[in-house]
Amino acid sequence: MVDKVKLAVAILLVIAGVAGFYWLADSLMIVRVLSVVVGVLGAAAVAWTSTPGKTFYVFAQEAVAETRKVVWPTRKETIQTTGIVMAFVVVMAIFLWVVDGSLVWLVRMMMGRE
């Protein structure tokens, strides 16, 4: 129950930040943007104290750790893969152009317009 209240307060803080942006329409843009930033940061702080917030934080840490384990392709591998994809796109475009042209010609012939 306490977690639901905390999450509701977090949502209300975000809504208050956005409402402040519009309520301060006559103020400087920096003040308006700061109202949204303060609302979002306040919401994040409140949400972080809840059980789902702590669970999400642990999940985010694990995701960052897993990202560091990824073996990223080298520049050469990336360029080669991109070249293969581009060549395949060109071949498919030519193939589809030939098939489309053939079907148009066939339909015109069947309708007696050629």
C-alpha cells in the first residue's frame, strides 16, 4: 500500500511539473523548463524509495553490466556488413522492378492494350 502511495505521489509530481510549465507561461523559458525538471527529479526520488523503484534500479545496474560484456563489431566488420546489406537492397530493388514490370506487361496483354 505504501508503495502505491509513493508511486501516486511520483506521478503527481510529474503532473505538477508539467502543469507548472504551462502555469508559468509568462515567465522565462528556463524557469518553465526547471519546473518540469524539478517535477521529474522529485518523482524519480520518490519512486526510487519504493520497492518497484529499487527493483528497477537493480535491473538498470544489471543491464549496464550486461552492456559492458557485449563484444561490439570492429569498424571493418561494420563496413563489410553494411556493404552486404546495401548490395542486397539493390539486388532486391532490381528484382522487384523486373517482377512489377513483367506483371504490368502481362496484365496489359491480357486486357488487349498491347
